[in-house]
Amino acid sequence: MELKEGDLVITLPKVDKINSVSVTLGKDLVGVIVETSPRFDTMNVYGVLVDGAVYYLFEDEIEKVEEEC
């Protein structure tokens, strides 16, 4: 999946298990990609802005809302 800054994404059910300090991140939340450069080992990590907070999620935890026409 090719993601770039500004793409709209939706969180997948896998993120239901993620707990942050202040919020439990859940599935089906819409966010926007704000950072694409982080990497963990060989996996891409994306900064996703959801409700005013940035979460760093792996590629298999998000899905692009729509493809370009």
C-alpha cells in the first residue's frame, strides 16, 4: 500500500488493543497521514492524526479510505 502525507485512512480492528496514556484507540476511526518517514526495523510506521492527536501506526493497522481516480 502506498501512503503519502495528506491521505485519509481508517483504523482497522487490530488497533482495538492499543492503549495510550489518555485515550484508547479503536477501529473505524478516520485520520490523516501527517508523517511517513519513521521506520521500525524493516516496517513502515505512519504518523496518523486522529481527533487532534498523532498516533504512530504500522501499515497493517490502517487502510486508505479511497484510491485515486
